[in-house]
Amino acid sequence: MKTVKGDRVEAYIYQEAKAGNHESGDVYYTFTNEDYFLCAIADGLGNGPIARESAEIVPEILERHHDESIDQLLSRCNTHMHQKRGAAVAIIKAYFHTKTIEYSCVGNVRFYLYRRSDDKMIYPLPVMGYLSGRPQKLRTQGYDYGPGDLFLLHSDGVDIRSPKAFMQNSAGPYDLYRKVFETLEHGDDATYIAGSLLR
């Protein structure tokens, strides 16, 4: 388990490789500064080293250009996927001063935001497909958040049957992390980030 802990965000990250593989075809990235929290999961097509080669493009791009918009970041990632297997990629960016969170995804990486104030689960639908260097339609969506709201980002190796119940019944991000871990079937590439926006 990896952790991200600050005065504005707290997150717990789990990753495992498909049974028999030394490395996962999934990668993740997180970055926090005074203004925003950025995180992403990239799920390379297939598994093992070839899948990881595509997925690793994403943290490299985000590390260098984290100040850009999500659309700009995804466009950069897509350009660099040319002549590679490709990857499903989701990025979220929470802006602390405006209390807004933006999300965009191409492929089957899921994102949930649970707002405690109105007991509302936000589950935006991703754009189908994957980043491969071909032109892509991008659809960034934005939402307000409040103190203590929970979020969950996960690759398709994680299967959650009742995400709203999980989040409603979680005392905080670590509790959510633990509940998701208990449901894992293990055996496939699996990555998830369970977190909370604190203020």
C-alpha cells in the first residue's frame, strides 16, 4: 500500500500484477501542490511488460506537464502512444481553491465521487476505446466537492458490485481502501486509489 497524506487530500493506493507476471500492466501517478491534486491510472492493453510500456507513458507526461488541463494531458499521452499497444487512461484533478474536481477517461478505468453533503454518488461514464495515437474525442467533466468527500479510481481488475454502499458505509479513505481490498478476487492486474478531499 502506498499513501498520499497532506492537509487537503488523503489517499491509499493498491496495485498487484496478474498472477505469473513480475510487473503489472497498470501504472498510477499522483501529484499534490498548494493548488491541486492530480492522479491517474493507466491500464496498458494486455498484461506484463508490453502493456506496461504503454502505460508508463502516462506518469512521464504528467510529471512534466502536471500544470496543464486534463484535455491537454490526455492529448499529449495519446500522441506518445503512437506505434505502441495503447492504454486505457483516466485522470482526475481536484482544484483546492475552487473546490472542484475534473475527470476525463478514455477506456475502462472507473471513477466514483461520493458527496457526503447530499448523499450523492457521481459516476461519470468514460469515453469508450483507448489511447493509441489515433484521434480521440475527449470529454472532461467537472463537479463540486466538499470536505470529507470520498473518491475511488480503479482499473478493470477491480470489480465493485455496490460502489455507493461501499462509500456510504466507509468512515474515511482508509476504510474504503480496506473494503475494496476485501472484495478483490486477485489474479489479474489490479490498481485502485481510494481517497478523500479534506478541505
